[in-house]
Amino acid sequence: MTDRPQALIAGANRGIGLGITRELLARGWNVIATARQPDQASALRDLSASHPGQVDIRALDMNDPAGIDAFAAALKGRALDLLLVNAGVSGPAHRSASAATAAETGDLMYTNAIAPIRLSRLLADQITSGAGMLAFTSSVMGSVALNPGGHELYRASKAALNSLTRGLWGEVKGRNITVLTLHPGWVRTDMGGPSAAVSVEDSARGMTEVMLANRGKHEHLFLDYTGKSIDW
């Protein structure tokens, strides 16, 4: 149906991205859902089968600059009511700036900070004016004000994403769209681990509700999955 609102979820094949895709479908949205290898994204394919005509599964590798550019070009002219960039990695297991190599640092920063901005900048003009929204899955670990130390490489990558997102906001705020930087909570995903405090379902439901509740705000906000504001 052409009158359904349209979302693009970059990183939708598992965890929080899959959960948010499920939540939006239940609310009547159409979703362009990306996966690095769509043929292996069985849960996403099942969602597509159970929601005929609502899910458009596309291949996207956020670590491939040329692939990002080609992906955006293939969507040229397609209006988006919501773009959520959800891709991210935890980085090297040692987590230390003192131990990090240039390659480790570059890979982490590109995936968590540079690639999301590259994709968003390419598609920003296609976000609908008024209720349209650009959102990023970040982390409270990206807050400089709330940094107690530890996990410093991951923190730095998310702080970089937050800084770049603020710069992007300066470019797009005249288009009457909303930009959200979102903390999903400490979630029981492959990255968060089994001891995390928040279920995927609760995080995805909360993030979806926060995004929908803030449509039309025309601000750049840093919020957690409950809607609480986070210090930059």
C-alpha cells in the first residue's frame, strides 16, 4: 500500500534492528530492511513472508564505501519517513587505546561513526519534511559528560558518531526534520551479552515509541529507549 509510512532500517537482520523492524511492521509501516547477506537473514525473511508487500530486503555492507554509495543511488527519489542507522561493532576485545593498532582503530571508527554519516548524508534529502526523522543507534557510552572510563575505544567511536551527527544536524535542520541520537540500553544481544539488563523486545519497543513520539520536533535530541534525555 502506497499510503503506508516508509522506514529504512540499516542493520535490520538481527537484534535491535530486527526488533524495531518488527515493531514498525506491527504499526502499519513499510520497511526497507538491510542485511549484509540477505540470503542468510532467515528471521528477516520470515518477517517479509508474514507481512506481504511491507518488507523490502536489501543488501548493504556498511564497511564498503562503494557499496554504501551504490545502495543510496538505488534508492534515489524514494521518500523516507524514517531513516534509522543501526549498524555497529564493539571493537577489539582489549578495549584499550594503549593497545590499539591503527587498523583496529580505523575499522571501529569507520563502522561506528563514519559509515553512518556517509549513508545518512546521501539520503538526507529524501527524508520527508515535517514528520520525517533521521535516527542513529548510539550509546550512553558516547556521552563525554557521563564518561567514568573503561571501554575507551568503543566510547570514542560513539562519541565520534555523536559529534558527526551534531554536525550533520547543522546541514539538515533547515529541512524541518528531526534527528535523534538513541541509547538502546544495555541489551541482551550478541554485543551486549547474556547478562545485559534489557531484553531486545523491550529496547526495540521503547526505541520505536521514542522515535514515533518525537516526530515533528525538528530538533537534535540525545535520548535513551525510555525517552529520557542524556547529557552530551
